[in-house]
Amino acid sequence: MSDERERSIDQATVELLEKARKEEISTVFSRADRIKPCPIGVEDSCCKVCAMGPCRLPRSKKGEQQERTGVCGATIDTIVARNFARKVAAGTASHSDHAREVVETFLKTARGEAQGFAIKDEVKLLEVALDFGIDIEGKDTTAIAIELGEKALNEFGKQHGELVYTKKAPLKRQEIWRKFGVMPRGIDREVVEIMHRTHMGVDQDYRHILLQTTRCALADGWGGSMISTDLQDIMFGTPVPVLGSINLGVLKEDQVNVIVHGHEPLLPELLVVASRDPEIKKLTEEVGAKGVNLAGMCCSANEVLMRHGIPCAGNFLQQELALVTGAVELMTVDVQCQMQGLQGVAECFHTKLITTSDRAMIEGAVHIEFHPENGLDTAKKILKMAIENYPKRRHAVYIPDHSRDIVAGFSHETINYLLGGLFRASYRPLNDNIINGRIRGVAGVVGCNNVRTIHDFAHIAMIKELIRNDVLVLTTGCAAMACGKAGLLTPEAAREYAGSGLAEVCEAVGIPPVLHMGACVDNSRILVAATAMVKEGGLGDDISDLPAAGAAPEWMSEKALAIGQYFVASGVFTVFGTTTWPTVGSENVTRHLFEDFEGMFKGTWAYEQDPVKGAQLMIRHIDKKRKALGIDKARERVLFDMAMRRAIE
Ligand code: SF4
Ligand code: MSK
């Protein structure tokens, strides 16, 4: 493997990569050295949808004209658009199937059939019930929750009409969606329709395919993801800022280490409860451990971090390395972003890998299925297994001494409250600070890690450039964790890294310049926050008018493409990074997404490998929007005298 220090900017990762190399343990990093990306696949110029192919249609290296059609006559534009559409469908399906599981558990909770779950946030229950048009007058919590659960479940199989949550978007945005025929009808229907349209010999006009791709992505952002976030908040509590810690140094040599990995916070919530059970504590003492140390990985980590302050062991590229410490007794995985390579690493140690979803098994792993009806019993069973495994550690443990304190859990509701105060919760102060220029704009920087680039580097380089230029950053997923490890998720980071205007506001309110808003499905919180800014007034009448931009500089998953597509369709300028953009095989498709979409949806894609240049593209876009709003002059006048400082305090 190439020098470990070139693979990550995170020292804990580098140290464990060195350990893995010395002990000849296969990881995603070593496998990436062995397997080079396919040059045709990388530009998606390959069609495999029928058995007359696969048809490979790479771009000519010398640029000469050549016929680029498959055996059936499908053009390269159709092929590339079909491939892109299928990726967005897979991403939408993933977020939305997660949401379905949440809704079904929510319904069981409301009916008293789920063990260990409860309706924790009744205020949010009422708010969401009203969004769904439920008459709450004279009904108790149980009745409202059951009705809400049934209506939410209906969103998946609905065949006609419009998804309920699309009504939350600014009116102008809804009109745009209707005008282009991309208003999502039902979540499952939009995914199924992509699979049909991209079957051999169906939809063969790339513009038409990309419209359905957009409708499907909107069913994710304003459907599956938003439902998931809201019902999780009602069941587990709407996040408020909590103190936590992050990085592999959160593992404890003298404790039973259990890592929750994946995306659905259902079992992880119960593991938190079970870990505090006296019986579990007693068993832990009996094996000579000082306690059960629950830690999170990937988006499950974000979920339990922001609701319980459970430490976060790391992000996507650190999942195998957590096991390389030799300190992990047990790791649970449910769905999404869990590498099959985990089992190979687990077998090098005493670690037990437990698959818990009926939709996902890994060969060699132990399967203990989670069902809400006996969820707490399952959680205890899993913890007991971990405790029994503690005395079986057979290697010297090496836990890198790297972890950081962070503040996480900024929901839309919290931002509203923190900036506006308990009795006048509103986005007014945020909008005012954007209008007066202290805050230049807002950026959502989200998404994964990708082993084809330096771990965490692009996230941090981009975000530092943004906050240095007074752009407030909202972050989720693995990007949020990268920020935590780099020390950007503390209020003190404002003074150290932010421009003077942003730092003034952050210090006055006591918030970090980068706000951790949760897991991948919680990108819906960013949509809600953007809509709240529009509704507050003074920054235009659509999301596309806001001085705002989005980015996923280290994306890797199909879910990231679905997220990007719904951000673009919601009017956001969205920059993706890493080594390539998946539609480069077709100039027409790429031009349509990168240029034509701006005219249609007032939001567009951009691709930039260099994260600092990517940040500068976002800042240019933000400045363009400030100019259009007529607030560009404000920034020039901002000089932070004492009177202004007092005014924001
Ligand atoms: Fe080739 Fe057409 Fe079949 Fe695709 S659908 S594999 S382009 S023949
Ligand atoms: S976990 S989708 S690697 S953000 Fe949501 Fe991280 Fe990307 Fe998975």
C-alpha cells in the first residue's frame, strides 16, 4: 500500500492503517490499491440492461467522431441517463425503505406493540399530524399517532396526487415542480417507474429520463427522508445540541466495546437503553470490565450521538479500522454503507459481527434479527453476547489516542430556538445577519468518504474555505464526522477558523460555525431550514433565491446522487467532488444536468475535484444570489464596531 499518511488526514486512521499493513489485514484501502476503477464504467458508458450487450461505448481518446450506439440503437445519451436514473432510484429506495421501517415501528409503538419504544416528542407529533391534515381536536396522543402512522405509510404506496410534504416547500417551488411534471406522487411508484422506464426499449429520450429521475429524487428528499427524520424525532426526541466525542480514541481498553453501525436508529436506541440496565452492568463486572462502552459508526453514530451523546467512533472509511484496534467485542450492522470486508477483519480478531435487519445478511456474520415487538430483549441478548466475548480478546489491543469533543444535534427546531429565543423562535436573526452581511450565506456540506481520495481531506478543505469566507455550514453524514475530528464542531472553532462576520454571530449565540444536523436522511432538515429562511422573508420567495449552496466533496454512494438530485431540483447549486462525475460519458446528459437544469429548476449541478475551488464556486454562487437580492452592498459596509457587536448579543 502507498504511504498511509497519504491516505487520510486523520492520525487515528493513519496509525491503524499502519497496524493493518503490518498484520496483513485486508481493508478498503489495501483493496483499492489492488483494484483500479474500470475506465468505461467510470464514465458510465456501458449498458447491461439486456443480454444483447453489455454494450461498451467509451469516449474516443483522440476525440474522433464515432458511432456511439448500442446494439439496439440506444444512444450514449440514453445509456448514460438510464445509468444515472437507476443510481438515483437505488438511493431513493434506500432512504425510503429505511423510512418505511421507521413508519412501521412508529405504528407498532403507537398501538402498544413495540417493546421499549415510546412517543417522546408530543409537540412534534402534533406539528407533523397537522402537516398531514389530521384533525387533532379532542384526540389523544395514541389516536393521533396511529392516524399519522397510517397516513405516513400511505405515502409509499400512493398512486396519484402529490406527496404530503411537498406542500411544505415554498409555493414558487411547488409551481416549478408542477410545471415540469416532476411533482412526486407516491414514493414507491417513482422508484418503480424508473426501473420500468430504464428497462430495455422503453424511455429513450435522455431529457425525459432525467425528468423522472428528478421526480424520484424529490420523493426521497420531500418524502422518504423527511418522513424518516420526523417520525424518528417523535419516537426518540427531536435533537438538541449535546456534548459528545469523536474518533477511534473513544474506544476503551478496559470496557466492553460495542459499535452500532448502519443507518436505522431503531435497535441502536434500544441498545442505549439496555446498556444502562442493572443486569447488564452486573454481567459486565463479572467479566472484569469497567462497563459497556457503546459507540457509533457512520450514520447510526450520528443518530445516537445527537440524541444521547453516545460517542462516535468514526466515519465510513474507519469502519474496518475500528475492528483493527482489537478492542471491539461486537459490531451491529443493519442497512447501508456497511462493507462486506468487515467480516474478514472481524475474523482476524475475537470480534462478532451481527447483522440485524431482515433485509441484509453478510456471509459469516451472526444474524440476530431486530423486530420491534421484542426489540429490548434483542438488545439485551446482543449486549450479553458482547460481554461474554470480552474475555476472549486474543490480540494486544491498540487504541489510537485521538478523540475530540464536539457539539452535535442542531435540528431545524433548535436553530429556530437558538437564534430566535424561546418565546420568539424564528429565523429572523439568521436572515438579518445574512442581509446585513455578517453571514455571507449558508452551505450544506454533506456526504460520504471515498477511498479514491484522501480520507476527510476534501470535507475539511472545503468547509474551512467556506467558514473563512463567512459562510455558515450545515453538515450531516460522514462529512459531519470529518468536521468533528478536525475540531470544527465546537463554538471555539468560530474564533479560530471563521471569518470575522460569521465568528461574531457564532460567538454571540454560542454555536459552532459548522452545525451538525444529523444523518443522511436528515438532509431533509436542511431543506426545511432553507424553506424556513424563505418563509421568514427578506431573502426572496424561493429556495433558489437564497444565498446558499450544497456540496458532497467525498461522495461515493447512490444515495448521495439521490440527495444531490433533490437538492438541485429544490433550487440549490450543488457541487460534487471525488475523482469523476458519473455522466461524463455523455456530453448532452452532462450539459443538461449542469446547464439546462439551471433554467428549469433554478438549481444546478457542478463538479470540481479540488475542494477549495469547489468552495469558491459555491461562494461565487452565493455572491451572485446576494447581488440579485440587492444585499451585496451590505457586506462592504460591515465593520464590527462595539455597537454592532452589542446589537447581535
Ligand atoms: Fe446494448 Fe441496447 Fe441491450 Fe443496452 S439495451 S445492452 S445498449 S442492446
Ligand atoms: S453513512 S451514505 S457513507 S454519508 Fe450515511 Fe456516510 Fe455516505 Fe454512508
